Amino acid sequence: MNKLKILLLLSFFNILTIGCSDNGNSINNDDFDGNGCTDVTDIFSVQLNTQIEIDDFINNCYDTVGLLSINGDDITNLEGLQNLTSVGSLFIHDANSLINLDGLNNLTGMIGSITLRDNDSLINIEALQNLTAVSSSLVVEFNIALTNLEGLNNISSVGESLNINTNEVLENLDGLSNLLSVTESLFIQGNTVLENLNGLQNVSSSLENDLILSNNSSLSSLNGLQNLNSVGRNLKIWNNDYLTNLDGLQNISSIGKSLEIENNGALTDISGLQNTTSIGISLLINTNDALTNLDGLQNISSIGGGFLQIQSNDVLSNLCAIQQISNTFTGQFIIEFNLFNPTRQDIIDGNCSQ
């Protein structure tokens, strides 16, 4: 398969050099209209690394590309790609002079995947507004100037994972407001000025794999996740300095593997988990400096044979919410370095608060 991709790429760049051909004959300028070649076709894979290659692309016969990869510091615009109407996978990375995606406006319908990564000047992705679904993954990460996701407004489904990661000035997720389903995983990580998850409020599905919310230092609310009803593997809430409660998770009834709530310095209330009844393997609640009680865990009736670990929560003095599960849990039971550290038997006997 790698040899085939290389051959296709070499063939494509030869085409860029000699022009389009039809039955072995070169097509001259009379065969083109103002918008490009009249006999359009497709190609499996294209990599464009310079502005010259972008500009020349309009002079070939392709309106459909299987994999389109764009990267290069001198790329300032994508206007030469305006003939494209369909792309299987779009990968734009390290195009550090690129401000917007204008030129991709004619992409419509479903796309296989979108990855926008490490584009230092990118501030506008509105050219993607005619895309309606992503069959694989949607990844927006390490774009240090991107403040919003307007342009993704018409995407209604993501077939695998949605990853919004380390976009330092991303202010909101409003551009995802028409998203109805994410099949596998949802990752919101390292977006330092993002305050809430509004924009995800219409996602009403069970995640087959993971929900990871971490290192969002301004995140104060999980509202926007209220229509999620289960997580197939891991629910991890880590290092969100301003998060005070877990409201927004109230409809999650089951977690297939582990629930991990760690190092959220302002977290005082986890009652948003009150409708969670089962955890597949482990429960870990560690280093949440302001957490005084575990109210919200009282309806958990089963945890698999992994860990139940409540550790290093400096002001935690009430553990009565885990009384029910303490009776049935068969794994490793660790309660230590909290303000109050009752034994498992103490909790079962009702000596669970100080």
C-alpha cells in the first residue's frame, strides 16, 4: 500500500509539471475554463508543501482527492484548491503563515477526517461550512491563534473521535452547536481560556470509548455535556483549575472502565454524578484540594475489581456516599492522606464522616 501511495504521489507531481492529459494527449489552455479543467477526475493522495504547488493545483484535473495533506511555512492561502468538491481526509499542519481556509469552500457533504494541527496564524476556518459530517475523526489542536470553531457549524456527526486540544486562545465551542453525535471518544484538553462546553449541548449519544476533560485551566462548567448518557471506557477529569462542580454529567448512568477525578483545585461538588450507577473497573478521586464530601457517588452499586482510591484530598471529611459500594467492592481499597481517612469497615458501619 505504501508503494502504491508513493507511485500515485509521483504521478500527481508529474501531472502538475506537464498539465492534465486526456487519452495521452496534453490539454492546452483552450481546454480550461476560468475555474479549471473541464474533464475532472480524482486522485488517491496529494501532498502540497509550497504556495506555488497550491497555486498550480487549479491547473490540473482533480476535483476529488482521497488524502489531502497541506503543510509549509510559505503557504498563505488555499485559493488554488477551489476546484475541489470532495476530500476523503484533510490534513493541514504546520502551515504557519496560513490565516484562513478560503479555497476549500466548495467541499461539501461528508468528509472522512479533518485534522488541523500546529497552524500558528490560523484564525478562521469558515471555509469548511459546507461540510455536514465526519465519518472518522475531527481533530483541532495546537492552533495558537484560533479563537472559535465557526465553520464547523453544519457538521452533525463525528463517526470516531472529536479532539479539541491545546488551542491556547480558543474561547468557545459554539461552532459545534449542530453536532448531534460522537461515536467513540471526546477529548477536550489544554484549551487554557475555554470557560464552558456550550456548543456540545446537542450531542446526545453514548460514547463507545473515552471522555477526557483535562488541563483546561479556565474551565468552570461542564454544562454542554448534559445529553451524554454513558461512557464506554474512561471518564477522566484532570487538572481543571477553575472547575467547581460536575453539573452537566447528570445523565451519565454508566462508565465502562474507570472514573478518574484528579487535581481539580477548585472542585467542591461532584453531585453531578448522582445518576451514575456502575463503573466497570476503578474509581479514583485524588488531589482535589477543595473537595469536602463525595455526595454524588451514593447511587453507584457496582465497581469492577480494580481500584477504589480516595487519596490526598486535603479537606475531604465526609465519605458516606461510598457506603453502598464499600459493601460490595472486591478490588484494592485505598483511602489515605485525606483530612479524614476511615477504614473500609468504618464506612460500612456508618463511621464515615468527621
